[in-house]
Amino acid sequence: MRQPPEYFPTQYWHRLDDGRVVCDVCPRHCRLRDGKRGACFVRQARHGEIVLTSYGRSSGFCIDPIEKKPLNHFYPGSSVLSFGTAGCNLGCKFCQNWSISKSREIDTLGSAAMPEQLAQTALRYGCDSIAFTYNDPVIFMEYAVDAAKACHAVGIHSVAVSAGYMCDSPRQAFYAEMDAANIDLKAFTEHFYHKICSGHLAPVLDTLLYLRHETRVWFEITTLLIPDENDSPQEIDAMTRWIADNLGPDVPIHFSAFHPDFKMLDKPCTPPETVKRAREIALANGLHYAYVGNIFDQDGDSTYCPGCGRNVLVRNWYQLGEQHLTDNGHCQYCGYQLAGRFSPRDHAFGRRRIPVHIA
């Protein structure tokens, strides 16, 4: 089996007349002198090019339910091999995975697995999919793309869990190999993205529009609601109206509750009522599928048929319960075709979390 390279060549960059190299993967466009790393930490200028320093290296592997990504309409009840690397191209003050995404220690990448090893591991454990998660796969796109290709060769789906902060050309190459995605729409104001995430809103909306209108990738949206920052009824109303008007009513949205972490320890936890209210606003604005996260609410976790309004897929956290869907996603009460990707399944993976060591 091949060993991870110390440096992996990349494609999306250009040189400046002053000798610096500009990374063109994301809108930050980091301008780097030789030896310097970008804001993401894992892309580095070396001998007049940009190389990836985390190819084949991971911060760990785990088998999860697909609903944990969260994806509620992508082969519900299936299992997914999850892994990430280190670093991130945004600077969210509230990051709830900061020990990985903000790591500047090579030791974080202590687990090694080349794309073929990942595919064979997913196959061996009976996973339907592999997920690039924990930190944003945009920054290690070459590794993710090669892993997705290796997985497709053995019948395993590929899932990207991303903030969607990416430029156009690499976005096309990246999502050409993805079967599903969950896009973290962090807020619906430029002020929030600039002040709290060190980024911009427009590129994320561009990614959502691209996925909806130019790809066959199944995607869902997640928004973490932070008290007094992005949780006002007015902002949720504007966000969900934009989704309904521009992406259509069948894109599921997940509203999650915040807990204090990283550099945002002064904020309280999000009240459950705020999360439930956001779901109600989304449904009132015509979205067919709106969910809650990080709180216990079986109604808000479950899937309802847009045709007859009946509960067709009961969820208790990540545990699936009573189901009233056909193998291909039709409502057994009224025959309505629910949006998503479905397949026959004898049993659901459940709420388990299985750490995996790849030799």
C-alpha cells in the first residue's frame, strides 16, 4: 500500500510577479512566499507552487449514522465512514470542532490512510458512504476527490460536509465527485460572516445555487443558531424565503442549538424554543423539510410527507423508528414521492459511534 506523500501537487494557484504564489481554491486567495502556509494551514507555497501537506493523513476515523452529518434524506438509516484532516479556511469564533479545524500541530494528522485504504475500510465495515467532515474538505480537496473516486470504484458514496466557501473552478472539480453534501449556512448577513467567520456570505450562496442548478448532488443545509447573533425571526424568515425562492422547497434545512465553545464562551446555549421557532418559520415559508438539532424533539427530528402531512419517518436523535416509506421513498399513505435518495434497508445503523483504526 502506498504511503502518504510529504507534499502533494495541486492545480488551483497562480504566480505573482513578485514571486509570491496565490492559492485559488477559496475566496481568501492567500498570497504566499515560499515556505509559508495559507490560512487553512494545510496548503503551502513550495518552490513556486502550492502543495497540499495533509494528503493521506487524517485526524481520525469513525463510523457514524448518516443522520449525524446531518443528512436525513440520503439513504436514511445507513452508516458512513467519517474522517477529516486539520485546518480550516474560515475563522469562526464559535467553532465547535476547533481542536481539529484550528490545529496547527502536525501531530493532529497522526492517522494515515491513502484513498484506496479508505475505500476498502468503508467496504469492510459495510458503510454505504464515506464523509469528509470534522474540518472542511475544501482545503484538502485533492485528497477528498481521490478518496471519492476510489470509493466509487467499489460502490461507496461520497459525502462532503462543508461551509461551501470555495471558488468556482475548484468547486466544479470537487463536486463532480460528490454524491451528497451538507452545507453549513452560518447566517444570512454579510455582517455575521465578516465579523464572526472572517469570510463573506456571497460565495456560500453561490455554492448553494451551483449545487441546486448545475449538479445532481443531493444536499441539505445546516444553520447553527447563536443567541443575539443570527437567531432573530427576521433573519430566519429572510434566509428561508431565499432558500424557497432560489433553491426550491425540497432542500432540507437543519437548525442546531449552539453551546459555548472556542472564542465564544460568553454566549448562552440556544434555548430549545428558538430552534423550534426557526423550524416553524421555515415550514411557514414553504420549505417541505425542516429539522432541529442538538436538542431532543422527536417531532422536529422526524420526516413528514408534504403530500398528506403524515409522519413517515420517526426519529429519536439518530435512531430511526416507525417508517411509512416505500423502498424508493414514496409515502405509504398517499403515494407522494419524497425528495432525497432512498434504497431498501433491512435495518438502520442506529445511534452507534464506532471509532476505527486503519493500519
